Amino acid sequence: MAEILARIGTVQAFPSPREFVFKPWSVFKQRYDYVFLNWIESLVFNGPNGEISFSRALLLGLYLFAIRLANKKLVWIRHNNYPHHIKTDKNKMVAKKFLDHLESAVDIVITHSPLEARDRKRFYVPHPLYQTELSAINPVPFKNYFFIFGHIAPYKKLAEAINLLPDEANLVVAGPIKDTAYFEKCQRLAADKQNVLLMPGFLDSPTAARIATDSRGLLVLNADTDMVVSGSYIYALSLGIPLYAVNTPFIEWLSNGEHLAGIRAFENITALFCSLDPNKFSSLRPDPQTIESLFGDETTLKRLNHALAFSKATI
């Protein structure tokens, strides 16, 4: 996103909330036309079950107030309805209400789903495509495998994937461990399965891209109400590989509304794995021109300019 913003104006790093704690004057050093806030959703929900931290909520409020005093416009890129790690229904409700209310403290809210751009403050801007090189070597020891990539955490539904995986299909799971107990659970489930490979830890971008590109497709199983658009959707589209996903409003829009090929949507995880046969699925891949028209830099730039132009009229 920073590269695209640089085509509109000069882009500079802005003091984070942590920096603001130790150097509160840092946000007043220079006046900006726009300050973009990214991933502030996760700052205040740090309890064991995702409870709100009132001290952090107060800090965030002071941080936003200080930014507003020193700068012209606040732009928040809101990635989720509430953070993935929140567990109880009560905490989810509190988090969503808090974040919905937080929108009143900014001038523009950017969402990566056109279905969420439902008022004069929320603007749809596509998630930019990932740019990465391919490694020459693939460390996966078997072929005809499906791939799950990202944090190893309960919201990714990895335990369900291991349990439901058909014997004739292979599965590779790679990513940093977000929840150690959950990873150990997945290890136990996969211990007797020769068709499951767990690759915990950081993967460099070229290696991850090689593993994904050589796979039969990327699996995205999380479709909970916290999520607006999974980064895994965009990752699969960036590499032009098939995407198998539990249906969400965004996937519905993408596959049916925009008729993008290479996306297979399922009602639930069980239905997805019941249909998961590497010998039957075609190798149909998303059309690169359609992907570029929907998520390319020019489309993203156009949408950003539209959002910022609207805000200028209210300065």
C-alpha cells in the first residue's frame, strides 16, 4: 500500500502508539494532510480471552486525539470486524461495538470489501496484490498437495482440516505458531498421518510462494464473523493459484458477482473436505487479467484517490 500511496504524495513513517507513550510530542513534530492508521484493531484487546484493556483503550483515545490536533485527516484501514483471537461471544460483541464506535474518531474508513462500504465514511479500496519472487527449491517432500498458510492458531481451523482430510489428499500447513497449545494439538492429530506435513515457523517469501505455486490450491477455512477479507484470498490471487474456501460474503461477490474463475466455495468445512480429491479437481486457475482489473495497482490507486478526494471536500 505504501508504494501506491507514494504515487499520490510523500509517504513517511508516523510514530506508533508505543512511541507516543514514551515521546508524546513526536506526533506534533510535523503536520500531515493524512495520517493512515493500520491494525489498530488489535491494540486494546489483550486479555486471555480477548478482554478489553481499559488502560490501552484510554491510550488509544489519547493517541487519536493528539493526532487529530496536529494533522488534517485520519484514515483508518479496518481489516476485521474484531480481532481473530477473541474467544467469547460477550468479548466479541464488546470488541465490535468498540471498533464501530472508533470509526467516529476518524475521517475515512477504508475497507477491503465492497460489501462493507455502506455509507459516506467507509470507502472500498482493494487489498493490494502481494509481490514476491519464487524460490528455485520446494522443501515439500510430496506432490499433489493442498496448502494452508498463515498463523497456526484456532481461528485457522487447522485441527478440523487434519481430522477431515481424505486419505488420498496431501496437506501442507505452514506458518508461525500463534498458539503453542493449539500447535501441539495439531501435532498429535497429525502424528499418525503420512499425508500431513506441519511446517511451523517463519518462511521466507520466495519459499512460501514456491510451496503455494506448486500446490493444487490454497485452502481458507476460517469464515467467522470477525473476518472481512482474508489475506489468504489475496495471496492465492496474487500467485494465480486455485482457491478453496468456506463461503463468505466476499467470496460470494468474487466468484458469482465478478465471475472470477479458479475459486471454489463451500457451505462449510465438511463439504469442502468431502469434495477434496486432487485427482478429480481441474487445474483451473484465476484469470490474471481479471485479477489485475480487480486488485491491481491502478484499480487500488483509483479507489484511494476517490476516497481522499471525497474527504478534501469536507476539509
